[in-house]
Amino acid sequence: MDDPERVPPERAPRERLAAELAASTRFGGLRWLDETDSTNRVALDAARAGAAEGLVVVADHQSAGRGRLGRRWEAPAGTALLASVLLRPSGLAPDRLHLVTSAVGLSAVAACRRLGGFTPGLKWPNDLLVGDAKLAGILAEVLGDAVVVGLGLNVSAAPAGAISFEEAARRPVGRAELLVAVLRELDGRYGRWDDVAGEYAATCATVGRRVAVEDASGVRRGTAVGVDPGGRLLVAFGDRPPEALSAADVVHLRDVPPAP
């Protein structure tokens, strides 16, 4: 019986896309599914089975897409780029694995700039924004030496309060075209971890913003002043020295006076 999670052999355009990626990037394996529960789940299962770095799993629709903090990612079929990449970044210390996620985010920003003529902001730690509207989310999961990074990017439609690529660019784009652009950008950044860290710290849209931070300490308001080498967000609360946050829910605030 054929594996339903492999690209059907009659899908010639997708076969050509896979060949193009294999010839020009490190992404030599492509599985484009009509529907699955989660592209990250498919990629993680492949990682457990020993799949090589460079596997890319794409779906037209996800029935159980996941975001950070257990949130769901939902989009009507065919309206979003839903893709996960399997990477095995040898030599990258565990405390720097966040740079793999940063590289994917930066690559998605660059692809939007190149194809759409607009530059999304990168909200710490893993969202792409146009203004304050969400364009995309990224979720990374680690399994042994493997890192699976999932990208959900609104292409032709977006939930209320969010924004799509086509709305921001004011032009249509194919999901395959956008996928290739993101992967080519990622291929150029992969392994250049110091450059990725510098680029992310210099372009993170959260830096300089008033923010509301929700973590184990409750909800606090402060000002994001930087990103440290470990990928932690530096937030100043009142007159105290900046605090480094590695895990928190951060909301950009507008027209809110500084907290006392």
C-alpha cells in the first residue's frame, strides 16, 4: 500500500518543485500532503525513524496545527503555507538551538520582502507581524539531535485581526513560490549562527517596545531593551536592571504609559 504521507507520484508539479529544491538547496526531501494533523508531527515521526536533514513537510490543510503554549493554528485549506523542516544542526550547542528558529523567521521575512515588497517585523520569539497584525507563527520542537521547525504563514486569507501575505503585498503569490523563497533564504543562513544571532538582535521588532509579559510571575509591563546572545528577551521593569526572559508570553503595547 502506498504511504499516504508521501507525495503522490502523479503530482508532477510537486515532483519538479522537489527536484528544484534538491538541486539548489540542502532541502532534498519534500512531502506535500493534501491533509494531515500536523506537519511538525509528521516531521518528528520521520526524525525518529532516522530521516536525514533537509526533509520538508508541507500540507494544504492541518486538522491539529499547533502553536506556542499549546495554542492551535487553524486556516482554511489552501490559504496558508504550512510547512515543517527537519534539521540536524551538528556542532550547535543546546543553549543556541533557538538560532535555528531565528534563522527560519529571518528567512520568512526576507522572502516576504523579495516576493511581496514588504518587510514584516519579527516579534520575540517567533511571530511575523505587519504592523500589529500577525502574518505568521513559528514552532520549533527538539528531538535528540534533530530540530523540527514549523512555519504557518497566512497567504491568501487570515483570521480576524491577522493579515495575509496577499493583503500586505497587494498581489497574489503561489504557496510553492513562497516556500522556495523561504527555503533558499534559510539555506543561505543555515550554519552561519553568529550572523543569524546578530541579524535577529538587530531586527527584532519587540526591541524598543512597551510590552506586557505573562509568565510564572504573573502579568507585568515593561520595556524590551534587547536580545541577549542566548536569545532571551531583555525587559526593563521600572527602574530595575533588565531581566532576561527565556519563556514568556509577550504582547506589544500601544499608547500605554510606563508602569509605575
